[in-house]
Amino acid sequence: MTPQWLFDKVTPGSVERNPVSEEFFTNDTRLEAIIRESIQNSLDACTSDDKPVEVRIYFSGDADKLPADKFKKYMAGGDKRFRDPKNGLSTPDQTIEEDCQFLVVEDFNTTGLTGMTDEKPIDEDVEHRNDWNYYNYFFRENGSTKVGAGTLGSWGAGKCVFQRASKLKSSFAYSVREGYSPRKFVVGKATLQHHQDEDRITWAPDGWFGVTVPKDEAHPNKMLKRPIEDDDFIATFREDFNIRRTDEPGTSIVIPHVHLAADSEIEGAQFNQRNLVRAVLRNFLIAIHDEKLKVIVQIGKNGESIQINKSTFAGYGIFLPEPGAKDALVTNVHHQLIIDVLGDTFPDSQRFLLLSPGEQPIWRKEMFNDDQLKAMQKVLHEKKPILVTIPMPIRSKVNGNGVVVNDALFRVVIKRHELPKALPPVFYRVGLLIDSVSSVALNNYIATVLIDRGKLAELLVAAEPPSHSKWNYDTDRVSKGYDKPRSHIQFVTYAVRNIIEQIALCDQQANWDPLSDVFGIKKPKDENPNDGGKEPDDKGGSGDGAGGDGTAEEKLRIISFVECNGVDKGIRVHDGPGLKNVPDEKLPFVAKFSIGYDTFRGLSWTPNDFNLTDGRGGVHIKVESGTVKFEGHDNHVMLKIIDRSPFSVEIAGFDANRDVTVEKLRYDYSRKEVEDGESL
């Protein structure tokens, strides 16, 4: 029963199927995938909802590599298979002879890899997730039945990241469990490719590091491959790989010969302290804040130990990128927003509860009321965050045909913030970042969507691929379990957009000031806030329009704006039908307006966008036709209209990826003709 690697021969004629996880991640996502998968598994295996899971991440670095002569015992029995040609390894000979640089991820306050180690379970009808056969999920299956259990993961396939992060495509685990035999063990797994050795014998891709036992004829279902229980071997294993666990329940994963980024320019893929801390914060920001998770990160035995928990949480925002960074998604601004909003002192005046949409997950105006929308608008205008709780129905299928509607809730955090580039909302499902949700990027807003354990989380888990990066409404398992899953997912995905749009619509009243000096236009007497901002009465009567005939709105436009797309994206300002009605005594006059990027809340501009004063940002103004002059200051334009002749002015050079808008049009009729060379 000597510990060694065991690979199975493939019977000639059998179907050879290489692991589907062969390209599970690339160099620049390897570190991120390890952190996501390992901590996700740890949170799923927590022993108590009242006690946080603690995860220790240790990287040996160069200084504390395991010498090659010590690592050789962990290659016993597998040396040939790891050196076979076309086994999927790039440089096995060189790797095996090198000192071993390794990564350790171990968890505490967890169950360990529970379940039978000598026989695969036939059924798993258990009441609590802590009783699942995690051993079976971790070592034997690429799928599982965890869907619907409120877990972070469900496929059981993500564990392949541990093998893919190793140059030898292998990993080891030391696990301790309560109430199971053996109580503690070490086991290893490798995931190569189907390949032939020099004798043309074909070998299966999966390798097993453990011991074998004689076949028991009385129990044919018993497995011959077992984990290592020897206390001396376990003690040596712990010492060699600097494992902190002694005999506390939980699991310690070791990735030998960590596959560092092949391209040194991919800074974010390097296994250093900054990137490890950043990956933890990015993916588990909410779990840490909610005191579900504590993480310790250390590089080398004598390196500084960074402890990330609720009490130290605020100080680690510096590890996250600025909103304008190339890889910005979860930024230091989101970090501070979560601290502000989810704290105990967040005021009730900034908390809002919407009404349920009914039995269908569809956004409806009736979910909001005007007072609520105006209150939200006021808070956002003051650049303070709002926390919106949203009820939604979950339409689950039963017995193949019927539908049961269950209630669910999720939360949305929104804050107005001037950003150098538009960012999409950030989605956390049961504390885990879902980083590739297809949603709408927001100009000058940051937002976070929070989904806690419950019926909605169960639906979303079923809609996720093994990487847990997005939600697919057209997969078999989500369509079998839910009625109209597309509506469910879109209801969550576009929640932020719908909230901001409703807030913007509640205040869209007509502004009659720009033309009042010319035509004496007055706001309609009907001031019903729900009328959407009525236009002037165009049916005659006592209106003060030119000639007293109640001139229609189109006729009253002195200046019109047209958005121009293409290489020189911008705005074209030209004469409107109302220019011909401007009285002689009002000519010439100056029209003033602001220009900037369009957001759900309206115009947005910062000096970093562009500046008309000194030409920064490439935005420029030119007269295409007509007798007009102009000046530009910051993002404000003053356009001097000399006479009633048609004109056209182009303002171009804006960011082609952002929408452009104008607002606050005003007319200044006090200015008269000035001499040449004099400023407007």
C-alpha cells in the first residue's frame, strides 16, 4: 500500500474522450479561476452560517520552493505517464527535475471532503448541504446534483482549475472530516490527455495518487483506489508544503509546479501578493463584508501575512483598480460604496422598497410611486447612494406542466459618480462575483446587484455555465425547472437600467423658459405632475404665441440639434423653423447651451472628457454655413446668431463609444452687434 500514481489503461476500440476542461482558462485568468473555485467550494462547505469560513492562501515563491529531491516521492509510480509523449504536458522532463514552486489554499470552519471514500454513492437524498458527498464531487464527477440547494457552485466541474494551474496538471488535497472514516487523508489527482506510451498502450487521462487495496469479491462495488491514511506520510506532506492544518476539519489543496503566466507582460496573472489579494476582493467583496469569509494571504514562509476580514476590509480598497483602469469592473469605488451602503448606519431615507410586479417577472411602472421616485432622484442628485429592494416572482415548474409562483427579493445599490468610462453594473450571487453578465454600461453611475440565498439564487445557479461567469436562459436544466426563464434573468440583468430610467422619466417636464422672451410662452395651467409635461395649447385660445394663434411647438424652435455619428461623432446645430419669427429688435442675440455625454440622469461632463476652452480632448467647433459666431468655455457654447439666414454649426470629435447630448438652452437678447474683434 505504498502511495503512488495510478493510471488506467484504455481497452482497444474504446471511445477516447479528452477532458472538456482542456482550455478552461488562459494564462491571464488562471490565478482568478483558482481563487474563485477554491473559495467558492469553501463557502459551500461552511459548517455554520453564524461563523465565517477562513481561507489561507500560501504561495512558496522562489525562496521556499520544495527541493526536487523531496518532490520525487510525490511522483512515485507516475514518472512514465508524466513523461509520455503527447500527454498534454509541455515540458515534463524539465519540470520534474526542477525545484517545486507551489500554491496552497486551505479552508477552516468547513466540513472537509465528506462522504464515502471506498464506494461511490448511488443516491444522495440529504436534507443539508453539509451532508453531501464532497469527496465524490471533488475527485470523481464533473457534474453534481447541487442545483437548487442555494450553493455557490453546482457543476462539480470547476475543480479542474487546480490541475490546469499546474505544469504537471496535477494537484493534491489533505482533508479532515468529522464523523467519517477515514477521518483524515491525502489524495492526488492528475488530468492529462488520452495518449500512448512507447509500447503503444493507450492510457486514460485521469491519474490517481493514493493506494490500492485487493479486490473484495464479497463487495464488488468497493473501489480499489483509496486515499492515503498513513499518519507519517500525512505529517511529511504537511511539512513539505507548509500546510497549517493539523487535524481541524476542512481541506488543504496543494498545486505543485504552479504554472505562472507565460507572458511576463500579463501583470495581473502573476502569483504575487497584490494579485492574490485583488482576486479575493474582486470576487468575494460581499462575502467578506457580510462576515461570511476571512482570508489570509502570504508569500513565502517569512513573508508578510495579509489578513482580509470585516474589520480590516476598509483598508484594502487600494488593491482594486481605479474606474478608468483597463481591467476595471469591480473598482475601489465599488469597494467604498459597499462599505457605505451595507453598514449599520446607512440611513433609512436612502433605502427603498419597490412593489412586486405581480406573477410575471416584468418591469412595470406600477412598481414605483412618484414620491418614491422623486426621493430617489434627490438622493442621487446629491451624489449619495440608494439601496433598492426589489420583489420578484419565481415561476417554478412542477410535475412537468404546472407552475408554482414563489416570492423572492434582491437588492440594487446605485450611486451617481463621474467616471472616466462607462461601467456595467456588478453582480454578486450569494457573495460570488458573476463577472460576465450581459448588461448595459452606465455613464456616470456605479451600481451593484446583490442576490442572496433563496429561490432566485437557485434559478441563477441553474442558468450558469461551469465557470459561473454569466446567466444563460436557454440551457436545458433552467428551462426544465422554470417557466419563462428568459424573463427572470432579464428582470435581474436590467434592473439598474429600469430603475434609473424610471427616475429620469419622473422629472421629464417641459421647460418653457428658453422661448419666453420672444413669444411670451407660458407653462400650461394644468400642472398635474402625471401629465408628462404638456405642450402649449395648439388649438387657439388665449395663448401668448406669436400672432395669438397658438403656434405649434415645431414652429417655435429657433435652434435644432441633430446628433451626427461616424468618425467625427458630435452634434450639428442648425436653424429651426422659429428663427424667422424672431423680432428685429432681438437681433443679433446669443444662444447658450451645454454639451456633454448622455446618461440616464442627463448630461455628464468633466474636464477629463474634453475642454472647449483650450481644445483638450479633441472636441472642436466649426461653422459650416450661415452668419453666426461662437465661443466655447469648458463644455459651454455661446452661439451668436447675427440674422435670420439659415446656418449650420458642427461640434465634433467626441468619444465614438458614448452618446452626446445638449441641455439648458438659453437665449440672451441683451447683446447687440459688436465691432469686429470684440468678444461675444
